[in-house]
Amino acid sequence: MVLYTSPFPNSFLTVLHSFSWGLIFPCYWLADRLMASFVPTTYEKRQRADDPCYFHALCLIITTPIYLALLVASLPFALIGFLLWSPLQSARRPYIYSRLKDKNHANGATLLTEWKAAGSGKSFCFGSANVCLLPDSLARFNNVFNTQARAKEIGRRIRNGASRPQIKIYIDSPTNTSISAASFSSLVSPQGGDSTNHTFNPGMKRTTSMEYKGDNSGSNNGEDSREDKGRTREPNEGEENSCIVRINGEDNGHMSDTETDTVNGQAHASGPAEPLLEGDTEISKTPNHKQKEGDSGSLDSCSASRESLVKVRVGDGTVDQSTVNNKLLYKASIMKKTSVRKKKHTDETFDHEISAFFPANLDFLCLQEVFDKRAAEKLKEQLHHYFEYIVYDVGVYSCHSCCSFKFVNSGLLFASRYPVMDAAYHCYPNGRGTDSLASKGALFLKVQVGSTPQDQRIVGYISCTHLQAIAGDTTVRCEQLDMLQDWLSEFRKSTSSSSTANPEELVAFDVICGDLNFDNCSSEDKLEQQHSLFTHYKDPCRIGPGEDKPWAIGTLLDPEGLYDDEVCTPDNLQKVLESEEGRKGYLVYPTSKNHSSSQKGRKAPLKGNGRRIDYMLYTEEGLYLEWKVEVEEFSFITQLAGLTDHLPVAMRLMVSTGEDDP
């Protein structure tokens, strides 16, 4: 299958489309600004609280006639442009495939080494997020604004979080499964002048950050090591760049000299430091991007919270400063894992957490609501610093292939560190209401993640979708789930290869990501909860229809509280969501027949831990029979605090080959 690298099959149509859109854009922009001036966000209301009450009204009185006059003047040109633009959409391709040609541009990631299916297995990390990049006037109805600046900042935060190295701390003590203050004081910055020890709350189960001097290439192959019922196995293929610290219980939480040397060797691994990216020092005009004390969501910030900023030193010895002087300062995560799980839910077989960062070594990213084209270009530019392959501008416009007129695309965007082999898009034909104006649908992708010594390709399938959003449209969503399964089955059949010329492919995983717009606890969503999709695909957060696992939390934030000081930074939002009371204040909760989802002034008991409408599903059906797929980690991510009204989610899958390490 040929991947489309341009929206039209020839340059003439591309130029004609650009000309027509140039005639439409002034009218579109003026209408957007005019509407936006009448829909203030809570942040803007607070900013205007100190202004005289007549000041904003005076601004509207002056600007509104100007906008209206210019809008009327641009209408004839927009009409001509529309008459050219609309027929062109019948020749438009359903997506644009972008591959990074200049590898030096990918500062946040090193090139992947091909997986040869050797060793015990390999892990793959998937992320999904609804980023609400609509035209500014429409985004304000979700209490977010400045779409262009948000798109750039979202891309920066994602690639900064994913490209950081990951440091593992394993505690082997069967009696003390928390990382004590003594354990943390054994990890100190290689900057000899700073010997301050920072202690941690032993009860925290969070990915936080630390200052780290080392290779800023992001080590794409630093996959997670895994524990197996009290035993820590050897790292899998591709995990050679992980920094692993094992702390024995008999040493009272302190690292041994051997372990210290291991940390020293890993922390000072040689490699090129990431140069400052263009625009990294730019100060955004939106409040979401201002770094306050305690905000570690953007790894470029100069400060971090006391809980998340850890200085590391190596034992009592001295550190050769010449090995780190040329390294760029950035932050790494500390993933707390214990051989004896001290968790509230002891029957869980994988790690789960609320994290302030996207997972290190993120392999695949599925985004929804990237509707604005200019914002999509800015987001793509930032993501290309980490992801080599991106599929964006997915969908159809006008009346092409769908029964109703489509004003915007599907809003789907896919980014990958592995090459995309095939891609296909289908538009849901049954959209209703305002959702029918967007070409919501499903994007199906086939990626190559390696090859066997017998030259058999190792592939994976990923589906990204966004379902009907209007409450009460249960039947519509169920029909869309039916179509999703049928389309995916057709895509797998049409892209499979088993001929002599093309050796049989080994399927390593099949994952579905997206905003499904229903949760697993609301009584109104019972039909979706019982859909056959969940008999073929597993939801790591779900026990059964109508019941989520106790640690699963909602992914839909209350828009009214996005700019509250308690949740406006990644660290603060992380802390709030770790408490039940915090979740009640800032998450939208499932609805029932007895009470509504608005939690303001609620006295009735709340069900679950919030509305979880963003899903990551995987299946064991249709994969290579001799391999086993299981969840290794699941995360709810707060790194986009203040930038969207959804919580991103991430899942790491372990593909076990059953072979022993060489």
C-alpha cells in the first residue's frame, strides 16, 4: 500500500487548493476572533477582575464593529474560494504521511536498532490523549484558548517527557518496600558543589523528576526491566541503556559500592548532548505555559518542586567534572518498583500510577481533536523532534465519501518511532448533531517493529478513533464500535502478507486507542459497556461491565477548574488526583438515573473515580501463537495540565517470545 505524503495527487491541485483556502482564510479567521471575544475563559475572567468593570465592555464596543466590517468585506472572496475549495475535496487524500528525512532534527531520540526477536522479549509503549485543538472560538467552550500556542507547548511537553532517560530503583527488602530518605540520599547529583539531600514521602507511588547529567539522546531502546513474582529478571533486548539501581534490604536502604559504580557508569554514559531547540527559550503568552515554582511538567523549566527535584551524588567519592561539563541539564524519571508490592491492590499483575510525565521511550502516540490545521503543523513540528513517522490531517472534507457535509477533519494524529507500512482511514457515516460536521472516524495503521533471523517481518496493528460525543447517543456509538471492528478486520486481511515472495509476518500486538466518549460506570452507557468489542479486546482498567478497577481514575477534567492553582501544573494536578477528595473536586464523575454528572454542591455518593472515556485496549487474538502479550505498566498522565480538559493515558505492553537470553 502506498502512503500518501501530500494531500493531493499532483502539484496543480495542491496550488489550486492553497489559492482557494487563501481566499477563505481571512473570513474564517475574522469569524473565529469575533466569536472568541464573546466567550471568555475562567483564566481571562480572573485576569480582568482587577480591571474596571467597563473596560472589557469598552473593548468589545470598539473591536466588534471593526471585526464585523472586515468580515463583511471578506465574504465575497470567501464565497469564491469556497466554490473552488469544495469540489477539490473529492480528489483529496484521507491523510498526510510525514517522515523525518533529516535525522539530526530528531534531537530527542536516537535511531532504533531493529528487533530480531532474540532474548526473552521486548516492550512497546503506547500513549493516547485528547488535546482539544479546535479553532480558538470553539475551544473556549471547553475553557481552553490560544490554540496555536497550546499546540506548540503540547508537542514540546510530549517529546520532552518521552525522550528523557528512565532510571529504575528496585528494592529487594521483603519487610520495607518503600524508598526511604536514606535510600534517596544515596543518589546525589554529580555536581559536587551541591550536597543537599531531599527526602521523599515513603507513601508516594508517582513518577517524579530529578536533575540528571547524561546522554540526552533519550535512548530509544531503554525499555523497562520487569519483575516476576519477587524475582528481577535480566533486561530484555533493547534495555541496555536503562539505569538500574538495586537496593538490598540488609544494607538499611543504602547502595553498595558496586551499585554506586553501576549508577555512576550509567549516569555518565557518553553521547551527544541535545542542543537548544529553536524556540525553547520562547515565553508563551498563554497562562498554561508559565512555569511556576513546583512545575516540572515542562522539562525545560528551571525549577521543580521539592518533591520531584532530587539531587544525586555518588557515595562519598569525588566526581570528575570533565565528564559532565558539556552535558545538558534535564530531568529524568524515577520509577518506584518493589519486589514485594506494597500496593493497595495486591492482586494486580502490572504497575499502575499517576505520572507527571509521559513515559520514557514512548513508541506510539495517538491524539484526538487535532482539528485546527495550523495547530496540527505546529504540533507535528514539535513531535518530529522525537517521532520519525507522523500521520496527520486525517479525514475528509465537504461531501466526499460521507453522507453529510464535513467542515473539519477527523482530528486524529498518529506518531511513531517505528516505520509505518500501511494506513487506512474510514469515516463514520452516522454522526449526529454537531458531531456530523466533523469527519470523525477511525485510523488504522500497520507498523514494522523488527524482523526474525529468517527475514520474517515483525509487525503490529494500531487503531486510533474518536466516537460520537453527544450524551444519549448510545445507539450511534454502538454502531460505530461495530464498524470499527469490521473495518479493522478488513484492514488486517488486506494488509497481511504470507506469499512466497513476502514471508509470513509475525504479529506482535494489536492495540486500539482513542476517546470513546463513554465510561464504564455511568448507567446511561450500559449498552457500550456490554459491547462485543470488550470480549475480543482487553481493557487493563476494567473488571467487567459497569465496574472499573479501584486504582483506575477518570480522564475527563472539570473545565471550570483547569486554571485553579491546585491543578494548573503537572505536579499539582498529580498530587490532587492521588487523593479521593481531590478527584471529587476536579474530575467529571459518572452519571446515574438519580443524579447528574456535575459535582458542584453534590451530596449524593459519587460512583467510581471519575469518567474514564479515554481507552487503551489490546488483544491476544490473531497474534503469533508462540508469543505472549501482557501489560507491563499503565499510567494516567498529568503533563498536559492547563492545556487540555482530558488526562492522557499510556500503556506499556511486554511481548514475550519465550526464548532465553543469549
